[in-house]
Amino acid sequence: MGTINTRSNKLQIDFRYRGIRCREMTTLEDNAANRKRATAVLKRIEAEIHLNQFEYARHFPNSKQVKKFQEYDRMTAIKQAGSTPSVSEFIAQWLLEKRPEWRPSQLRTIEDILELYIIPRFSDHNIQAITKAEILKFRADLVDGQAFGKALSASRINQILSPLRVVLNDASERYDFVSPWKSIKPLPVNRKPVHPFTLDEVFKFLEFVRPDFRCYFLVRFFTGMRTGEIDGLQWENVDFVRRQILIRGSWVRNKLGPVKTKTSLREIDMNDLVFEALTLHAKKSTGKGFVFQTACGMPMNNKNMSYRVWYPTLNIAKIPQRNPYQTRHTAATLWLASGESPEWIARQMGHANTNMLFTVYSRYVPNLTRRDGSAFEAFLNQKIEEKNL
């Protein structure tokens, strides 16, 4: 059932078409007479949709949705005719159907990859005619960089190929053909080494950093929050009573959106340092909106902060260079080194389980897993002493 809403004192028609929510602005001001007119239009639209007579372009000729639904209708006609569409035609429908499943940042990333790499290469190909050899040649061109101006890393190439793999596999199921992606494996990627700070380095950094950024970095070092999570943190999600930070959103691509994964939705316990720093910070701020914000009330620009505050502070304090994300790794290693429960740490970090802790971080705290040989050494010494006695 559609509705009539108001935006900037203008009426907006809100309805669903082909399972997709559509919101179209009108030029009508919000008053009783115009609401009656807009309601009549909405009823006519819903009746036409019910009778399969609705034409989007006839009602909203200037809408951005017109092109999307025209592509959808063309795809439907192709499918009904028993043939398979071109890659660009299938992608248009695929994006339309998948859009509700993705976060805005994910959608933007996928659209960029499709527009920059996939569509220029395979646009006019019939979706069923793409061969495994063509995919491997495309991957080889990405590796040597000749087709796109520069060589790309293995991880970036895997990221580019991922939407193509999903598109082809979805198309093969829909049109009943064998996907050419069979047996094509991702390129091997060397895991980037982590470079956490020692506790001495953390305190040294906090000693030299600009006072107006001290709380920001202290919270990053001792909570393990991701960049988007701390940049998007709002005061309403700081619980001083329970001493918890509630991770409920993330600031990505200049927009506040959902968190990265389901397990990222979590509560982080504040230690005394974090609690005291945020308490003092709250007294100096308005206590509304973003916890760490610019004079305009917006989250800080992470790139600007990195080059104007983070790296200069490392230079002044004579601390080895590493990127700001190492604050998250630092929290994990400090928690592990202090003997905290791995299960508790995983929850604080937003991990689904403890696998990543032992895979990525345990080498920084060898005694935690007794993989440094010290336990066996102590066992031998004890037996030797018993024998001598």
C-alpha cells in the first residue's frame, strides 16, 4: 500500500513496483487539496500496477527509475523469448534485484568495478557465450596492467573478479547453462603483516599528539574500533552508566551506514582510561551528534587527519611509521598479552570467533599459546631437578 509523504513542504508519492520501493517527488505543496490530488494519482498508479498496465515513463518521464525499469522489461522479454541477454543487459537487471541486499558502500564499490572493468571488457558479449579462456585472459591483462594502464595487486584483482564470478554463476542458474567459472581459483594473496604498537609506544604517542586529538586516538588504541566505527560514533551510543560503547553504525564514503558484518554490531567495554577520557571529552562538547566531529558537526576527514596529525606525531615521537588502522591491531595484542579471554576479545573486536586472534596476533604474545617452547623447557628442568634429588 503506497503513501503520500512530505519533503521540504512538497508532496512525495511512495509506492512499490516490481518489488522495489519507488519514491517520486511532485511539485505540489503540502495542503489538503493537493493531498487529495496526489492520493488520486497514487490510486491510479496502484490500479495500473495491479492490471499490469503501469508505464513508469508515462507518469514520471524525468525519473531516474525509468531507465532501470526499461532495462528490467527488456530483460524479461529476452527471458520469455527463450534467449540469453548480453552482459550489460543482465548486469542492469542483476543490480536492480541485488540493490536491497547491500550496504551503500558495498553497492558503490560493486558499481565502480562493473563500470570501470567488467562492462567495458564484456559489455556486448552474450552472457552465455563468455568462455573460461576469456576470463583467464581478462585476469592476465589485469595482472600485467597493459589493458588498464597499471598493474594491480592480487587482492585488487580478486576484488574485481568477484562480481563477475557472481554475475556469471547467477546467470547460469537462471538460464540453465554451465558457468565458465568452474575451477577458476582466486589469486594467492600474501596476508599483510600487522604492526601493533607496544604499550610504551602507545603512551609515547598519546604524550606527543595534539591535545584535541588525544581522546580520539586513546579510544582507538584501547577499544580496537575500526576507522568507520569511531568516525561514525554518536553520543547516543556511548553508555556511561554501563561503561560501554555501542557499535551501531559506520561512517563510510561520507555517509553513515550499517556496520561491516552482523558480528560488528556489538558492545565494547570501556576501561578506566577510555571512560575517563570520554567523560572529559563529553564535558567539552555539546554531547549531541558525532562524538568526534569538526567545527561543522561532521565526522573528521580520515585522510586529512592521517596526514596532518597521525604521521607528523609518529615523526615527532620517533615511532616507526605505520598506518592508523594499526590501532585496532594494537588493542587486540594488548588484550591478549594481558591474559584476557580470547572469546571476550573476539566479541570486543567484532569477530565471529577466535580464529583470527590466533592466526594473526598470537605470535606477538607467544606465552599465551605456549608456542615458544617455554612450557616444555620448564617441564624438562623440573624432571632434571627431581632426578638430581
